[in-house]
Amino acid sequence: MNSEGNSYFCTTVQGLEYFLVQEIKEKLQVEQVECKNGNVLFSTGSDVDSLHSLKSAERLLIKVDHRCVKFPNGRGKCRKKIKQITESISTWEKSLQVWKHFQERQNNIEDECSVEAESCNSGETCNNDDVWRKRENDSEHLDKRMRTETSDSDVAMDAHSGKSIERGGMLKDDDENQHLSMETSEIDKLSYNNTATENVRFRITCKCVGKAKKYHSPQEFAICMGTCLARKFGWQIDVRKPQLEILVFVTPTDFLIGFPTTHDYLSKRSYIKKTGMRSTIAWCMCQLAELQSGHLLLDPMCASGIIVLEALKSCKKVYCIGCDHHSRQLEQAALNIQYASMNETMQLMQTDAKGIPLKMNSVDRVICDLPFGLHHNTHIDIKQFYLSFLGEVTRVVKSNGRAVLLTSAVMVDYLIKVMTGEKSRLWRVVSAEHQNKDITDKDEEAVVEMCPSVACWIKVETHFLKVGLASAYICVFRKK
Ligand SMILES: C[S@@+](CC[C@H](N)C(=O)[O-])C[C@H]1O[C@@H](n2cnc3c(N)ncnc32)[C@H](O)[C@@H]1O
């Protein structure tokens, strides 16, 4: 890579851009970071490993081109424009060289891993991230929750799911077909005189965002651009097993093209075997908790333990307790902890979050992904659950301790009001709804007794997120 640096961009969960910008600035010492339509753009001379250490990024891409373009609405005109742009981009080959550099590093890591794995088998100690990365290839796919989220975006992005392309990757039903089949074999490779770029098998995935989605078909963009590239460089379209993935983002005003540096998402952590909530969100929540060495962290509903794992990776000398009332979830968490060799600083307990078996004022931090209420029978049930749960959180957290809670857009107001003290009005509403009668001061006192001093928190900050179709908030509180 050249010393001035290369241009990149990262994708992330909508709402985490702020964290990603901060992380890029701090970790890579980059001053100029631009946030555009949910993508975070920057230039750096940082090495592959530093770039791949970004924790709040879903994907890292080598930026091929970014320009302001307003595509015409007519099909023919639009095609013409795409061809014109594809032809005029001068950075295809340079970007491919950068991409190859990333692939080489990845191959080296895998080689190193094989050696490490062999020495592990022969009894030598080994426990590094590279080995995890290798082992990850064997790990099972994303769980149901993740799968739903990922497939949502893939459906939107997969420009090749249209019937214009056959499984083998050839164009069909399209007048471009003739050009493609003929010209991929007789590309003017010589004019580019670059054997290094020969035989690249590629696929284009296009995502049209906002109004662009209404007027332009991602398939059309992908086919048109793919044909141009095949003709220009001799690269071969391969929809099923491409070496190179080309991602294209089209908004009403912008056109952004990139090569992802890895096949898997960066957010698919090498040290996590059983997936759960998005690791990028968990990592950001850990940053907001301001974890310090020696802290005791509790996740009262840990499921597969993603939050605690991210916490342990962010701050090595944190002690963690993960609770869940489901034994199956705890089994997943146990597998993860063993896989990441975190057994010594981590303990799991099967318990109900409404009765946490820990002493008063014993915990420094609580980080938790709260149920959104989808599995509760009524809205009252979920509110009652929050009251009891938050009462327990308040009891176990020390003064000045922090709680970082992820909740749904529906529950966020309620959560903040309970935590910060508008208890009188709220609890009346909750109890009245529940019992179908007005409650007296005495009833209210009884509720207060059940959840002693929940309302002793100061709201520090909130962050809006959009995960798939769900809107959520991360809320940060400090106990008075
Ligand atoms: C929203 S998920 C948490 C996801 C988690 N942060 C992860 O890493 O995947 C909800 C989890 O809370 C657990 N849970 C729900 N109600 C609970 C309760 N009353 N006590 C303990 N755990 C509970 C469920 O078993 C489930 O594993």
C-alpha cells in the first residue's frame, strides 16, 4: 500500500455511525472522516490488521469511486450514464491491487493458523485471534435472529437475484448478453497490459437507497456495470463463487462503489462461535459503559453472552456475570466463553432477572439487551417486567455505577421515566391499567416498596438505532 494511504469506507448499523467515526479517528489516527448515507468514508495508510480491528464496522470496503450523480429516470438514459461512469473510473485496477494485498494478508493469516493449530494439537499452548479466525470457518451460521436481519439487507442488495442472470453467471433475456459472452473471451486485455488483473471472477451487488429505489432497479445497475467491466478488463462474471465482490450504493444524489476486504463481515467475530445480538452494537454498549479494570459487570439477560464477550475483549481485567433464565441460552453462552478462553473472568448463572442473586451495591456496571416485549402477552406485562427488573438493577448497582440498556422504540420513554423518577404518574398508569381501577396512594407505596428507589438514575445519553426493521435505543444511565 502506498504511504499516503488508500481510500476506504465502512458500513455499519444505522445509528452507530458516530461510534465508528470516533473509533476510526482514535484507532487509525485519521482526522478527516466523512459520514454519507450511513457509510463512513476515510483515507489511511494503516495496515490490514489495524483496519480489520475496527469493532463498530459491519464491513470494510476499499473505495473504488464516490461521486455525486443524479441518474436520469429513463431506462436507456440511465444505462448510458452507468456505462459512461464505469468507463470513466480510473481506479478499478489500483483498487484491485489494494484488494489483492488484503487477500494476501488473509491467506498468510490462514497459513499461520494452520501452523498454530498443528502446534495446538501437539500440545503447545495457543490462544490467539488468528487461530479463532481460522476456527471460525467451521463455526455454524448466524442464528435465526441474525439470519433474518442479514437476509433483509441481502434481498435489498442482491442485484443478481433477478432473472436476467442465470446461475452460471451469464446474462440472459437481455441484449447485453451477446456482448458479454463474446467479449469476455476477447477482451482488449493487451491494452491494459496487466496480467495481475486477469481472470478475476466477480459479482456486483447493488443497493439502491431512498428514492433511488423507486426509480432504478439494482439489477439494471449491476448488469450494466458488470458488462462494462467484463468488456474493459476481461474480468469474468461469476455470481455463485466470485473472488471479488463489488458493492454499489446508489442514492438519489450519490454513487459509491467498493470492494469488501473480507468475504465475511468484520462484525462476524473470530472469537464468537454462537451468534446472538449484533457484536457491533454490543461493542458500542461496552464503550458507553466506560468499563475499567477491576469492574464487576453484570448482564442479567445474557442469552449467548455477546455483550460479556465484547466487554472482556474491550477491557481485559473486567469480571463478568452473565445470567439468563433459559438453560439452552446459557449453554450457548458457555460454549462461547469456552471458545474464547474467557472462563477465568466470567461466570454464568441461571436465574430470573426479576430476582438477581447478588448483594446490594455489588456491581459496577450493568449492560443489557432488554426484551422488546414481543413475547409478552400484553403491554402491561412488559411494563410490569421492566419495573421489577429495573428495581433489581437499581438494588445491585453501586452508587455512581452505570447501566447501559438496549430497548425498543416503544419502551424507551417508559424506561427513561422509571429510571429517572417520574414514578408517580407512571406507576399509577401501570397499576391502574393492570388492575383496571384507580390506584390509591397506598397501592402506589406498595409498588415503591417492591422496587425500592428505582428512580435514582441520571440519564447520561441515548442513541437511536435501526436494526433491520426494528427501531431501538441504547440508553445510558448513571446511578446517583
Ligand atoms: C433480547 S435477548 C438478549 C440478547 C443477548 N444480549 C445476546 O447477546 O444475544 C433476551 C434474553 O433474555 C432472556 N430473558 C428473558 N426474560 C428473562 C428473565 N425474566 N430472566 C432472565 N432472562 C430472561 C431470554 O432467555 C433471552 O435469552
